Amino acid sequence: MRTRLLLALPVVSLIFLTSCRDPKIRNYRIAKEPTAQPPPGMVAPTAAKAQPAIHWQKPDAWQEQTGKSMRVGSFLIAETNGVKTEMAVTTFPGDVGGDFANVNRWRGQIQLPPITEAELPAIVTQLDLPAGKFQLIDITSAEPLIEGKIKARILGAWLKQSDRTWFFKITGDAETVGAQRETLMAFLRTVEFSAPTAASAETEPAITDVMPPPSMMSGPVPLPPASANNLTWTAPATWTSKPLGQMRKGSYALTSDSGEADLSITMLSAAANPLLENINRWRRQIALAPLAESELPTQTSTITNGDLQITVIDYANNSTRVLGAILYLGNEAWFFKVSGPDAAVATQKTAFLDFLKTVKTR
């Protein structure tokens, strides 16, 4: 039976309608919040066009799930000894940072080190299907992450449209996920889109891609709709502004003779994103072991900028480097992260530290 789904997206909170077998179309809407003018140095979110409805033919063995608020569609494929293998369909405005960033985000979720952009074509498969040109990756953790005994695996595909990207992602134990490859291919061949409706107009939200099951990994939690503070900053003239993409309040390319690094500025919930957890998340992204709380004083430094206390980290591994800063401000946690090749990031350290001194509350 064909599943039909109508997606309605609000301004700040993003609510996805999970697929169901009920033929009745369901509509979810919330009131829009007035658009605020961004402070200097930041770019306002871009209002998006009304979005199409997505349709597909569900494989018989997949069980539709409800209550997954961040997902357009959610399916339980298998559950063995309490370990679930699931398929999630999600969608976000824009290209969510591009193929390179998305692949490394998924690799980080199963604790694989990031790849370089030059390595991307070797691990991404192109699929020319009726709904468009999909990209596919199939990655398995190097270590047993599920209950410390089973390797985790991600079999995922994405489809880029003019103003958004759709993600189709199976996560779970390596053996079960691997057995789903042909089933996923068959599912993707049934995907199609119908004309948008007026109810599906949106403004770009600020939420993250769906995380794998808790037994595998956790990720950052988005900021609640209300935000108490705003920041301003002044970027060096040598930095080039980039499109904001998903989640970013600021985005810059940092180019030098040593290569290009990426600077992202994001804001999340302070209560849901404690310092140690976020520092260890960045360490996992470059395959470094997590720190203990007692190690923080020797593994971080602090910049005092007026009333602001900014924690700074600088870690490198396998020729990849993360230079970052975290600022807690009321209910907000602000993240300033430079990432890229070790040499490229190293040349930007002085400029980055000077940049942090320009950060101010509005």
C-alpha cells in the first residue's frame, strides 16, 4: 500500500509528519513568529518556498513507527535483543553544508574519523532514480559501539532539490543494516513528489539531523524556540562569508596558502549541551578519546571578553584539526568551530582568537 504524507513546517520548531497507513491526510501547523532583524555580522534566515509532499511504497517487512517528531517517515526494520535497526526519512532546507559535511557528520556518529574532500568520490555512489539523482554511502564503525559488542552501520542516501535535501538513513547493527541494501534501493525507486500546498510554506529552522539510536551515540539538542540573547561579531576581512545552511548563525571560509578551513557558528540549548559533552563530541569527530571532567582544566583555555567567559579548545589528529570555542549565555550555548586540515587551521589560530575578542552581546 502506498503511503502518502503531507509535510507542514513551522518557522522555528520543525515538526515532521510520520508516515502512516491511515489514508486520511493529516495537517500539522503552528503560528508563525514575527521575523526579527539579525544583529550586525549575522545573516537572516531565508524564507523558503512551499514544499512538496513526498510519497513512497513501503516494503512489507518494515513496520511504520509514530511519535518521531523530527522525522518525515520512520520505520522499524528489526529488533534483536533490544537493539533496533531503523530507517528514518528527514528533510532540511538548503544543502545542510553540502555532501562533504554530511558524510563526515554521519561518519562522526559512528566514531569514524573524517575524510578529506578528495576522498569523497571514492565512498559515495551515484544513483539515477525516478525521483532524481541520489547519493548513497555505506559505512561501518571500526569498533563495536552497540553495547560494546556489535559494530554499528549507516546505510544512507540523500536527494538534493533546488531548496532542500531529503535524507533516507538506516542505522543499526552492521549485519542487519547490510542485509537491507537491496530493500533500500527498491524503496528509493518508489519515491515521488507531488505539488506543494500553501500550508507547507516555511522559514529555515534550526535543528539537527536525526541521531542514531541512544545505544550508539548522542548528539547536540536544538535550542528551544525562545532565545534570550543575541551576539554580534566582526569577522576578519580575509575571511569569506558562506551561505548559512542548516543551523548556522555564521559561516566562513578561511583560506590561506596552507589550504581552506571552515568556520561555523551555531547556537543550541545550554541546558541540553553541557561543556564536557560538547568538547568530547568534537574530539570524537577527529577520532580522539573522550576527556574526563578532571582533565578539562589542562585541555582547555579561557578567554575573558568583558563579561563573557569563552572556553577554547585546539585538538588535532590524523592531519585533521578542530579549533573551537564555547560560550554559555543565559539559556544559549554558542559554538565557534574551525575545522579542516591541520596546517590550514593552524594558520588561522591567531585570527580566530582575535575574532573571539570581537564577540559581544547585542
